Amino acid sequence: MNQFNSTDTKERVAHQVQRVSLYDFGYEQSGTYKGDPDMYLTYLNRILNGDLVEPAYKGFSDDEKIERVSKIKELEAEQATKEAQNQKIEEEIKEKESQVDEYQKEILAIRQSRAQDSEKLKTETFSPVKFTINAFLLIMLSVYLFFFYISAAYKALYVDFEGIAENIASGIGVGSIMPGAYELAEALQYNYLLLLVPFVFYAFGWAFHILLELKHKAKFVFLSLLIAVTFAVDFLLALIIHGNTESAKELMGLPTIHWSQSSTFYIILFLGFLVYIIWSILFDSMLREWDKRQVTYNLKKIIRHLERDINELRKKLHNIDSIKEQITDYREDVSVIMYGSLKKYLDQFSSGWLAYLSPANLKDTKQTCLTLKKEFEDKHKIKSGTVKVISRR
């Protein structure tokens, strides 16, 4: 079946079909042309094209065909609009697919670069084992520092000389800086703000990490100042605790020692300050390890985001197959000549044509026409049964 444009369709609507009794018409025309095989073949083509039909045929009226031509134009306009929209969406899809390819190549380049350089592989590749160990130690030290600084702040700021004296008298001593459960309860009873003291030192550790990442030339000066301030705070806490203890001894008439000769003073100082330094280093190391993971992770995240966008854009593509099928159906309706048995119509016309060729002197012509009929049916695959006869013009 041929495809038709709008101009061709209008011509078909205006086309007039000749309605005749095919048997009688075949007999008359055979007599007119003396059974000429060429003319016989011409009439067979006319029947095939729908130019010759029986008087009682079933098909579409001219008004119905004109209505379908109008619908074809509407559908073609809708198809053109949706195809333009699809083209715009497909351009966006191609652009995003190109970005995905670029990011995938970037990830591949990073992996190849690391694989070729063992040193870069160690320094730039995320290590889950190293990250896990850092995180575990950091959590343990965070818990330690939390209780340590609550205890240190309590013992430095809230002096209980009687309690200290009782401990000394009972031989317990005051060397332990880690609080017991009852001491934590007492500390919080005095002031809930003691809970915030450990976070001051966590902030020092965070500042330590930030300063390490600075590109400023004076970052080591800032780091030195930060460490010095932290050391000074720890030093003062240890000194105050030592002073409180020695004051209690003095009240009891016991000998006192200078802070520089007190092992308790140094234990308090270094259990706070050195652990803070280690905590800061582990915290910085863990964040740097995580940043290594983020390099490829962020690229993969961008790729996933782009792929989601591509899927959403594909959902917006219009399916115009149904419109094309509808246009094809309407064009076919415009071209329909009749519904019926094409083979039956050919047989009726041929019977009339061959009836005229019954005399013996026309036997050869008759045989030629029969051969032409069979070849015609084979060529166009004409079989028995009801079919839709479409104009082939």
C-alpha cells in the first residue's frame, strides 16, 4: 500500500468510481475490443484499483472521506508538534549522556593513575581499614576526654577541702583524675554546664584540623598558638587541682610539695594534653581518609543524578506510533473503494469477457486471457475471501 500526501488524498476524494455489472460489462468490452489481451489486462488493473465496482458496493462516501482528510491534517499537525518536542528532549538526553561519559572517563582516569603509581595509590585511595581504626580510636578517646575534662573542671573549680582531707586521711589519695559514678553525679549537681567543658577541647581539635587544611603561609604559626593555648588551659587545670590538694594537706598539717615535683600534677597535665593532641591527629586523619572516598563518590553521585534525569526525560518522550497508525488508517479509509471479494469481482468480469471468446476461432485469444488472469492473480496474491479494496493510484 502506497503512502499519500494531502494533495493526493484530495484527488482521490474527487475520483468517480464506475459502477457496472461486471459480467455484462466484461462481455460488452470484450466484443468491443475483440478480446484483446492487452485491453483485458487493463480492465483487470482497473478492477484492482477500484475503478470498476459492482453497483451494490460498500465503501465510504465522499463527505466521510473529506472528514477523514481533515482529521489527517489535524493529526499530522499534532505529530509534527510532538516530534519537535521529542527532538528537544532527545537533545537534552544526548547532552546528559555525554556528561555521564565524561564523568565515567574521569573516574577511570583516576583509577588508572592510582594503579600506575603505588605511592599515589596509598595516599589518594580510600582505605576502609584505616578509616575504621581511626574512627574506633577516636570514639574511645572522645569518651575518655569527655569524662576526663568533666572531672578536671569539677576538681579545679569546686573545691571540697573536707572531701580531699578525708581521702588523704583514709589513704585513698587524690592521684586519680577519672571520676567515679558518684563524683559525676556530684559534679552535675553543682553545675550542669560542666557537661559543655569537654566540647571546648573538641572544638580545639576541630580547629586543629581546619588550620592544617589552610593554604596560608602562617598556618603553622596559628597551629603553634592553638597548641600553646590548649597546653596553657591544661596546665592551669592541673596546677589548680594540685594547689587544692596541697592546701588541704597544709590544713591537716601534712607536708606539701611544689607542683614541679608532683607526679600527680604531670599525670593530670599529660593525660589531658597528650590525649588531646592524639585525638586531634586521629580526627584529622579520619576526615582526610573520608575526603579520599568523596572524590570518586561525588563523581558517582553526579552520574546517578544525571542518569535519573535521563530516565525522567525519557518518560516525557511522546509515543507518536499511535498517531501514525491513526493517520495510516484514515488515509486507507480515504483510499477505500469497497469491501468485498476482489477475486469474485475479477471472476465475474473475466467470465463475461471470456464468454465472448467462446467461438473456436477465438480459442487462442481465450487461452491467452486465461493465462494472463492466472499470472495477474499470482502477481497480486489475490485469493478468495472478503478484503478491503484500496485505490492504488
